[in-house]
Amino acid sequence: MNDNQPAADRQPVAGALYAFLAFLIWGLSPIYWKALHGVGAFEIILHRILWSFAFLMPLVLAGRQWTVFKKAIKSPKTLSILLLTSILVGSNWLIYIWAVNNGRVLQASLGYYINPLVNIVLGMVFLRERLRQAQVIAVILATLGVLNLTLRYGVFPWVSLALAFSFGFYGLVRKVAAVGALVGLTVETLLLTVPAGIWVFHLHQIQSGAFLHAGTQTDLLLLGTGILTATPLLLFNLGAKRITLATLGFIQYTAPTGMLLLGVTVFGEPFTRIQAVTFGLIWTALIIFSWDTVRIHRQRAGNR
């Protein structure tokens, strides 16, 4: 990059790189969770909560957000909202890790492809947002994709829908909480830390937990779940501040695409013709959705 390039011009480039790295980490994360296949999904989540909080709290202090953090935990309204979002994000993590370690990476991928379209529906139902014609078409195509998988393949894609809706509701509820992503996630993990710590201690006492019983590699991987959680989040925040939502919307498909490729090429999950039709319908819906988003963004930019 040219050192003489104005800082304002470098911001979008740096932002796109940060966002891409965040979604790339999320897309490749099944490799990490597969390495913990000998540990139950619920126990992995317990450690992810504990070590995420241990990793995030110093970042809050280093980022001089301690005052914001204290304000959040002293506000009954904010705390109640974040308690709900902590349950939603914890459920999302649990379903995702269970899916990865039980040969459902393709369903997980489909869930995160569907998520932007679920957000449209939730906005319509709960925020009374009016759907544009292109958005209606996108939602119909996505619905047809899910029905195709259910009726022709004979398997209801509950993993995909659970991931899409749990994360969709998470984003919807988080809109109400007046806290940033870092402080919000830190408070969410704090609220779950006490029950998670008690459960991990109980598992250790009865010697049925993996931590300190399944070898050094497993211990290090469990400890690293905090870093794996916080690092892409920070990169995402750095990127989101520097690029438009339209650009961010395109880059976000890096994650489910990475999952899809891993599922087919590395983990050997079958990709049938029926699944290809479903993914094709979802991809078509996302192309229409993305085109419409860019079109509206350009119109608004032109009217300024």
C-alpha cells in the first residue's frame, strides 16, 4: 500500500481486510471445534463462556471501557436485556458446536446463509418494517429452499433454522441494549460465568469432565476457546467502523462459504442434488437481497 495514500482512503481497505479476517476465522472455526470432538458440546460451551470472559475483561480495561461496563451492570434494564441475549448467544454456540461435531457442518452453513433473510422477517414482524419487493422475493426463495430440503430430502433442517433464528433474535434484542459489542459480550459472558463455573467444578469433582483429565492438548484447546471467541469479534468491530453495511453484507458470506467448503472437502459430508437445489435457491435469494441492498444504499448516498 502506498504510504502517501490519504488515511481516509486507506480506511475502507483496512476495514474490508479486518472484516474479511473476522468472517474467515468464523468460517474456518469448524476445524477447531472438530479437534475437540472428544469433549461434549455442552462442556465446550461452559469453557467457552469462562475463558471468553477471562480474555474479554482485560480487553475492556485496556480499551478504557471500564466505565461503560460498570454502567451496564448497574442498569437493571440493560442487565435484563443482556441476560436474555446471553441465553440466546449461548444457545447459538451450543447448537453450532453440536452440529459441527455431529457431522452437520453443511446445515450450519445453510443456517448462516439464511440468517440475513431471517433478519428481514424479524424486522417485519417485530419492528414493523415494510419489505421491498426484492426482499419479498428473496424470502420466498429461501422458504422454498427450506421446504425443498424438508419435503424431498425428508429431513427438517432444524439445525439451520435454529442457528438462523437464535442469532437473528440475538441481533434483534441487542438493538435495545445501548452497549457496544465488546462490553455487551463481556457482560453476557459474565452473567453466564457463575453457573458455568459451578458446572465445570462439579464435572471436575466427579471426574467426568475433560478439562485436566483428557490431556494437555485438550486443556489448551479449551483454554483457547476464549481467544477464538474474542479475536474475530474485535476484528469485526474494527472492520464495521470503516466500511459500509452493504460491503459488510457481502463479506459476511465468507463464513458460511468456508463452512460449506470444509463440510464437503475436508469433513466428507455428502452434498446431494437436493441439497444443491436448496443452496441454489438460498444463493439466488441472497444475490437478490444483496443487489437490493446496494441499490438502496446508492440511492441514499446520491440523495445526500
